[in-house]
Amino acid sequence: MEECAPMKARIEPSLDDTPPIHADTASTARRPAPAPRSAYRRFVALGTRWMDNDAYGHLNNVVYLSLFDSAVNTLLIEAGALDVERGSVIGLVVETHCNYFAPLAFPQPVEAGLRVGRVGDTSLCFEIGIFAAGAAETAARGHFVHVYVDRASRRPVPLPARLLTLARELQ
């Protein structure tokens, strides 16, 4: 279930046990599939907005990355692992990915399932699934890689203790 494998080895993440898709085998690899609720450790309820719908009547693809960002930061703030205004360590997004499986639309409530797929010395890979509220499988799923840096210097720093504890709880 390792979605956050090193980027050198894959171009397509997967929450299931299928091997990663490599550039030379992309035509024969299995398509990503929705993930079940059981793949995630925590859930965050999120709302959709009128402006999130596009001309096709569903959430625009860019909205999902915003939902990922809101879910991860909500979890970090609630857990006391991120102080947006005064914290000396902040997480910068350095990689994102999303696969889409089913449409969602305003005013539909959604939930984000979260887990941590990889813990590095200075980074975390958050795996996120977006569900219609109460749904059994993801409408979309993907990941965010955060590198943690000193707020002033923007240089990578070791993960703070509270963040590391939370990350281990979410693995």
C-alpha cells in the first residue's frame, strides 16, 4: 500500500499492492482504482462551494488539490503540529498527485481520509482520499509531499517531535 515511493522509481502511485507504473511499462500497467475507507487513519469533514463547480457541473480538478491542502493543514493544526502564524517550522508542498474516479459537486459534503505513506528525515508524504460524505470508496485519491523547513531560512529541518509522533500515528 506504499503510494509515496521514491519518485525515481515510478510515475504513478498506488494504494493497493500492484507494482508501481514505470515509464517503460505504462501501457501494460493496471489503472489506479478507488481506495476503501479502511485505507485511511483519520477523516476530516470538508465543504464544497458554489465556485468549486466547473462548466461540466462537477468539482473542477484543481479543487481536489485545495481539498487535500485543507485536509492536511486542518489535521496538523488540530493536532498541535502546525502553528501557521508563529511556528518556526513550516511545511512546503514539493509534490502533488491525484487520480479521479467519480464526480463530486457543490453542495455535496465531502470527507478527506488521511494517512502518512512515508516519513523522511525532513519530509512527510500524506496520502489523501476524497470521499462523498459516507461513501465506501474514494472519488479521488492522491498525495502531498511536504518538506519541513525553518520559516526564516527556508532550509530543511528535522521533523519536530509532535509532527513525528502524529506521522507515526497516521502510518
